[in-house]
Amino acid sequence: MNENNKIEFLNYLRILNNNKKFILLSVFFISIIAAVYSLIMPKTYNAYSVILPPPSSSPINGLSFAQNIPFSGLGIGQDESLDKYKAILGSRTVMQAVINKFDLVDKYEVKNKEVALKILRGNSSFEIQDEGTVLISVNATTNYLSDKKESSKASQLAAQMANYYVMKLDSINRSLKTSAARQNRIFIEKRYKRNLADLDSIEKSLENFQKKYKIVDLPNQMEAAIKAAADIKAQLEGAKVRKAMLATTFNRNHAEIKSINAEITQLNRILKSMKYGKQIDDSDLNLFPGFENAPALGIEYLRIKREMEIQNQLFKFFTQQFEQAKLAEIKETPTLQVLDKAVPPIKRSKPHRAIIVILSAFITFTISIVFVFLIESYKSLIRNIK
């Protein structure tokens, strides 16, 4: 340090020493004022609650045939959204409910709900935590010169408001879920009724098909028809053999040969009827469909039976889902879990009195030094002018 700098530094110390009383008194009095002000200024109490969405569950347990089908389009079993929780909590609807519940217009001493709403937003915070929870934090403030009774009321108010936020969130979220469940129930009910109509239609189609073609069980009936045709064919061949044997002895006008010819004609007519499915006098044989129509009838019969089986499976599925949707619409289970219920805080969150006093003392000390040097500079300037 050179001589000039040393002299200048010593001059600064001299100025501070000459004005130390002013500086110390300024710091002392401002610190006292800050301490007193921190004692009388409004106290703020913070209460918080932590909530967690319940595990998501889908009412679609389904049947074995439906387990691999993406039924997300039904809108059932949707996962809870923390962002949705935060949006509900910060909505005007919820905050106005809080204002009305705790008469915040009077407590905040404001003219209307709009002003109270702005103050409440400033005193409320909703944060999504990394653990997948939502932190609801609420501040309540006393007036100046508050006593223990008023401080206790503010502490309790903060906890009550935080818990009321949770209650309103659950109420609104349950209402939204009930509305969604109602829409799901209406959708499934419509699909269920359509399935009943489809099932009734296919049952009538099967009934008409069976009546028209005299079908009860096509595979078994065709098997029986083949056996009957084989018997008739055997009778026909036997009749032809007997006719040939008689022809060696009698002429064709013989009564016995005429009888065999009539029998052969009847048997041929029956076989032809069985082939084309034409009506014949023998009621027992009318129970069999014609062989010529068998492939087409078999395909049509299988198609109807297959559609009927599908509709029956859908009927089982939608019956189950319809019952579950009705239960989901009326159930009153909570839609969230409260990990930490808000309790009245024992200690205030603001003001931090020690910080206020220390910061006031430091600022006063700094300003006092600057003020002293400015005064000395001014005096020096006046002396130089003279």
C-alpha cells in the first residue's frame, strides 16, 4: 500500500470513528423498531395436506373371449391424473366454495369476492410432488397486534381450509366420475339392448329356418336320412330282383308283377323326393331335408348357429358389464387417499423476526456509513470553495 492510499484509508477510519456514535445509534434504534414491528406485524400460519390418487382399477374383467380386446373406447377404468387434481383445486368453483365456507370476504376485509379470490390464490398453492402426490398448502394471516387467541384461530383456519380443499376435490372428482360412470352405463345399456334385439332376431331366423326346412339338428337328421335312403335303396333292389325272378314264370300283366311294379314306382318316388326334398305322403320321410339342398342348407345352418353363438357370448359379456356399470354409477367410495391430513401449525411460518432484525441492522449500518461519507464529502467541498 503506497503512502497516499494509506493516508486515505486512515482518513476513512477517522471519519467512521468520529461518527461511530451516530452509526451505532442508528443501527440500534432501527433494530429496535424492526424488532417491535416484527412483534406487532401480522403472523402467517401455514398448513398442508398431502393426497394420493387411489390405484386405478378397470371394471372390465371381461370373459375369456374378450380379455385380449382393447375396450379402452368404452372410457372405463381410466387412470387418475394429478394434473386434473391440480386443475380442480385451482378452479374458480373450488375457491369460491372456500370463500363462502369460511366467509373470507369479511376475514380479508375486502369489498367483494373477486378481491378475496385473488388473495386466496396468493395464500394457496398446489404442487405435484416427485413421489406422485399432490401437496395442498394454505396460509392464514392474523391482523396487526394479534394475541394468542387470534393466532390460534389463524392456525386452525389454515388447517381447516387445507382439509376443505381436500373435501371439495373429492366431492367434485366423485361427481365427475359419477357422470363418467353414468355415460358408460348409458353406452353399455344401449349396446346391451341392441345385443338383446340381435339375439332375438337370430333366434327367430333359426326358428323360421328350422320350420321351413324341417330341421332340428341337421347333422343327425342327414345321417338318419342317409340310413333311410340306404334302406329304401335296398328295398328297391330287392323288388327288382323279385320282379326278374317272377318274369321268368309269369307275363308282365300278372297281378303279382303289377304289384311289384307299383312297389318299385313308389320306392323310386320316395328316393327322388329325398334327393330333391319334395313333399311326399310318408310323414316320417318328410322330416329329412333333400340331399341336393344339403350343402347349402348346411352352410346356412352353420352360419345361423355361429351368429347365435356370438350373440350369446356377447350377451354374457354385456350382462356382466351392464351390472358393473350400474354399480359403478351408484358407489360412493372416496376418489383419493389422504396421506397427511392438515393439522393446525404450532409455529408461524412468517414473519421471521430474527432475519428482519438482522437485515434491518445491516441495511441501516450500510446506509449510515454511506450517509456519513456523503456528509463529509459535502463539508470538504464547502471548505474548498471558501
